[in-house]
Amino acid sequence: MRFIVKAFDSEGSEMEFENTAIGEEKEVSFENEEAAKAFIEGIKISLPNTWQYRIIPKEDEKR
């Protein structure tokens, strides 16, 4: 299972995080919940303190 992070502003609008690396998935996902939490801690300094964050489990897609 992988995890994605969603951020919401004070009005409930969602901000999406996208991977800009060439050849990678467009959606940013994490191997475990601890990595997702570390990502949130890293981006908190860049976004207003009124934003809220949610970690969402995502089933791995079969290739």
C-alpha cells in the first residue's frame, strides 16, 4: 500500500501535489505513513498555518 497527501486551505479547497520528474508517476505517493508525515512537516513551512493535511492510503495498482 502507498500513501498520498492532500492539503486543504481554510475554505476547503484542495491543493494537489504532482511529481515533475520525467518518467515518474504524476501523483506524489509514499511507501509508508511515516514518509508522508515527514513530507507534511517539510511543506508546512511553505504554506499558511491555516492549511490542514490528510494522509490517504492508496492501493497499489497491479502492473
